[in-house]
Amino acid sequence: MQIFINDSAFEVPEKASAEQALVTFGAKPPFALAVNGQFVAQGQYQHLALQDGDRLDILSPIQGG
Amino acid sequence: MSDKLTIYGQEFSSRLLIGSALYPSPKCMHEAILASDSEIVTVSLRRQNSRAGGDDFWQLIKDTGLTVLPNTAGCHSVQEVLTLAQMCREVFATDWIKLELIGDDYNLQPDPVALLDAAEQLLARGFKVLPYCTDDLVICQRLAALGCEVIMPWAAPIGTGKGILNPYALQSIRERLPHVTLIVDAGLGVPSHACQAMELGADAVLLNSAIAGANDPVLMAKAFANATLAGRQSYLAGPMAVKSTAVPSTPTLGMPVWHQFNE
């Protein structure tokens, strides 16, 4: 199935977990995850089964005012 | 004399909060932050692999050992704020959140109505909310009534450097909310603006562009630190009363006699 991570398309197995998606993307700590605009806590990565078309945002620290 | 800035029970010696964005280089950012004597630095979150930021930036901030204040800059809805705030809490390991919720893209003015909703929901989720708002007294009162111990009205729109557009409004907020920690955020351009904010009774100022955009950000950081302290000392000292007519400062008693003959 196809998911989108930070607006780029990725192919992952059916019912892939959020954790698998993070590995596919190559996410580097520190980061936080949102799926379809909803925050997903670290402890949920293994248990959250993704669905086709899900949109993931992986965010990391940046300068801010 | 102990004169501490209090933010949700934590005490700080510096009354200047500094942003980490827009500097010519990470090295310059680091030096300017240190030169400012600030103890609190603002940060944010963006998509990984985006051009700005990265590991080097975050390591530099961590190495300062300063308190970080993450923001929700760029959010246009309550849901966006809630999601980004929770992500910030996890990454930065702090309950503090600088609540930014933009209502108008032209002047980046906070949405006062949605801001109240967002603040209420963040407080209910255990966040210590520092809301960036306009200088509307009633909005500030409502935010305080919700439980915000810190209120951060703007001086002028973000990044304009115009200084305090409405001193009366800020003074009114100070007078009507004497127990709230009042931090003037955004729109300050030069150190005298920070000094004025402190003289009006602000507990602190938060700024970024005015330092990062200076020709010499490190020197400007020092200037803002001095101005902020001067304004605070002026407020505590209590200024003289303004008069409408001239009053001589040198005693008139004992004037020499020739003065009378010259008239």
C-alpha cells in the first residue's frame, strides 16, 4: 500500500506499523510523529497499523522565534 | 535585591527571552544567545530533512543548557496547535508551550477567538501555556481567567521592528492584570523599545528578529540585555511625575544680584 511521509510517497506492506514506516523513511532521532494530523506517542509506534493513503509527518527540532 | 522573573513557578534572573531563528549562521546564533544573557530560548519543530535546522542546530541549543520554550508557529487551527504542542512536549521534554495561532496571514495577527479555545484545551492537557496574543485587554483577561499564568501580548506584528504601537494598551494590561507574568513578544526593533516595554511594567520581553537581523547580532544581543535591565530598574525605581511647565532643577534661592539688573 502507499503512504505519504512528509509529503513523499512510500510503499509499505499492508497493515504496516508506524514503526515500520519510520524505518522505511530512515527517521533520525529526535523526532515526533503525527498520522493524519493527529499526534502519535512513541509508545504507540509498534501498535499503530497504518492504512492505505495515510499521511505521516515526522518533525524534528528547528530554529524558532 | 532579589528580582526574579517567574514563569509557572520557575525563577529566572534574565528578563530577556531570545529566539533562535534567522541568524546568519549557527555559530552567530550561539554567540548571540550567550551574549544576551538570556536563560530561555525559543525553538520549534518542522519536517525532518527540511533545509533549515537539523542535528547541529539542536546540539548547539542543548549545549547552552538553557531552558527551551517550543512554539506552535505557523498553526492556523486549534487542531494544528494541539498536535504540534503534543509533538513538542515529547521531543523537547517540557510542558511549556508558546501558543501561536495565526488568524491573518498578512500581519500574522493571532486569532483571538481560536486562541482562547486552544489555550483552554492545552491547559486541560497539562500544558503550561504562554499565549502570544494581541494587546487587547479583554483577550488577555480571558486568557488569565482560563489559567494562563503568563500572557504575551505583541508590541507590533512579528518581524516589523516597529516598537510598541499602543503603549496605553500594554499599560492597561499591566494595571488590570498585576499578578500575571507579562511578556511583551514580537515587534520590538531596537533596544529602546525593550526598555520602554519594561518601563511600562512588562515582566520580560521576547524577541528574535531585532537581534538576528542586526548587522552585528552579538553586539545587539548585549544591547538588548542592557536595555531590558535598564527598563526594569527604571520601573522599580519609579519615574518622576511628568509636569506641563518647566521647573528649574538648580535652586533659585541665592541667585546673584546682577540677574535682577539685566532684566
